[in-house]
Amino acid sequence: MTIDRGRSLAELVAAGERSFSFEFFPPRDEAGEEQLWRAVSALEPYRPTFVSVTYGAGGSNRDTTVRVTGRMARETTLTPMAHLTCVGHTREELEAILDEYEAAGVRHVMALRGDPSDGPRAPWVPTEGGLQYASELVEMCAARGTFRIGVAAFPERHPASASLDQDADVLAAKARAGAEFAVTQMFFRADDYFSLVDRVAARGVDLPILPGIMPILNLNAIRRQGELIGTEVPADVVERIRAHEGDPVAMRAEGIALAAELCEELLAGGAPGLHFYTLNQSRATLEIFERLNVTV
């Protein structure tokens, strides 16, 4: 079934349907552009609920994000969701970017505070004349009445957060400001996801939370990224991957198997769907779909 571009994830979940979505990043050169559109073409037949395109801190990829999401809106059946961050922008600049998205036919926005230019563990300093919190950006988007709004969620504690409870308070605030759903950072324990869902529900917020899936294709790279964003790669996962050290094909297959097992556990436990961090490639996601018996 083709998803109506004006339909929200909350409406889809309320109808008892399951969401699959994909995340891409703006290509840096012509070769990257070709790779991106190959991945888009390979994944489009699976009729995702939406596809998101990331947005560089401080506007470093702003023009490319607008161009890519606009092309998706014009030339594909996909529902593009553009990322937008508070980093490096005044209120006026953020409003201008929203104008660009509207003009490009993009009606879905992932509203994020964003990480400081020195990384997620660096102190947060708001831009003069800008916004302090993601909830303020959500309010700005919601005030227009034309955008469907997603936000970020953290199954494990955000590096700048005092506690898991504070993370849940922040997510609840974003929902009350107008967010219609959330997508989590990558994680590797289903219990972390379900605990987050329970904490948010305990705050009286009914917010669909999509688990973000990143298959481990390179253990060292995933561990480095996890250290930055506060995601732990569990010891049992590391052990299963390292059991195939010296055999990159087997290590990769084990990473795909682990991701598929996590997806199965999440869906069986009631997750409303899955969001895949594709790294602008389709192969790993398609292999997971094959294990999950997801077909076009």
C-alpha cells in the first residue's frame, strides 16, 4: 500500500499498520550522489513510510539536503523527511530553511537540537538569536500547520543528560510541543528500547517511538560512534562478532544476523516499526528484510 504523504506515523500506527523507514545522508560528491540514488531505487519498492535525509551541523549540508529531499518529493513515490537542527542558526534563518522545504514540496521535518560542532559530548552553547531546545524548534515547525514532525529519542542516556528520566522528560516535552513520533539513536539491546517506551508512557504521553537500527558491519567503527553518542555495544554482541575475526565475510554475516534478531525481538514486543540507518547503501537493509520475510 502506498502511504499518503500527508499521513502521519501516528495515524498509520493507530490503523494497526507497521512502519519501515530509511535514513540517508547528503552526498559529498558525484560518486556519492550516484550511490545514494542507487540505494534509493533499491529500497523504494518496499514502500517505506518515509525516508529521512540528515542535515549537517551549522548548515554544512543544508543546500544538499534541500535539493535531495526536493528531488525525492518530485521524482519518487517516497515521502521525504528533512532533518533540521538548531546548531548555528538564528530563528530567522530557521524560518527561512522551513520556507525552502515548503517550496521544495517537503512536508515532513525531523526537528533536532543537534550536536555542537565539536561533537555530542562538547558543551552546548546556543547560537545568539537562535533556539536553546529541540522543543522550541518543534513549536516553530508546528506553528506553520503544514509539517509532520519527528524528533530524536535515546534508549541509553544522552551524553549531555543527567539521567534516563531526564531524557524521558525531554522527549515528553517535545511531544507536547507538537512532535508526532520519535526515532531512536542506534542501540543493541531491546530492553533499552522497551524501557524508554515505558518511561515516556508513564509521563502520560502517547508517542510512537521507532527503533533505529544500525547493523554492525565494522565493529571498531560502531564502537567509536557508540562512545560519542552514548551507545554501548554489549559484551555478548562483541563476542559474537569477534568469534569470526579474520573472516570479514563471516563477521559481516554475524552483524546482519544480530540486527535481524534485534528487529524480530522489537517487532514481537510491540514496536510500531523499524528505522534503518542505511549509510546510503541498500544491501545490509535488504539482507535484514530477507531474514524478516519482508517483501515488496
